[in-house]
Amino acid sequence: MADGYLESHYAEYEQRKAAWLKKKKKQVRPLIEKPEDEAL
């Protein structure tokens, strides 16, 4: 019984993880421009 419980929860976890990774890959980070003078 415990094995089935863990397997089903792990399968749900893998589905959530895959969805999260897919969403993360679609997001594009805006490029942050560095000032020429690093002392600022």
C-alpha cells in the first residue's frame, strides 16, 4: 500500500515539475545593461 501511495505522489510530482520547467523555459529574462563605468 505504501509503495502505491509513494508512486502515485511521485508521478504527480513529476508532472508538476515538467509543467514548471516548460513554463520556465518560455519566460524570457530582460537583459540588464551594465553601465560602462563599473564604479557607479
